[in-house]
Amino acid sequence: MSNNQLKNIIFNMKLKVREQIKSLLVARNITMKELAQMLSEKIGKEYSLANLSAKLSRGTLTYNEVLLVAELLNYEIKFVEI
């Protein structure tokens, strides 16, 4: 696999996470600002809207953060063998 192919895969994964989280927020009628506040309360430190937006845009949200978002929105992440 070439470096460009790998970069394209990583870029597409970043877009998917961002779009999936935004879709889940719409489904739950929760704003990004509200999610940032929920994250702050859950982890006990400031989690700003700007920080959350930047992480989603850059695709740098950690897996643990994704798990936490899923939990806060009452979802679970499953790995399914294909």
C-alpha cells in the first residue's frame, strides 16, 4: 500500500467519525456545545466546544473519547466480524 493510499484511508476514517458523531447528536437532539459540557462533567475537566470541534475536524479524537461520547449518548460500539 502506498503512502497516498494510506493517507486517503486515514482521511476517510476521520471524516466518518466526525460525521457519525454529528449524526448521533442530531438523533439525540444534542448540540456540540451540550456534548462538550457533558464531557466536561464526566471527566472532571474543561472540555470546550472549540476543543471538541477541532478534534473532530482534525480527526484526533482518541478511541477512549469516542467510547465516552458513545456512552454519554447511550450507544455502544461493537466490533463485528465481517
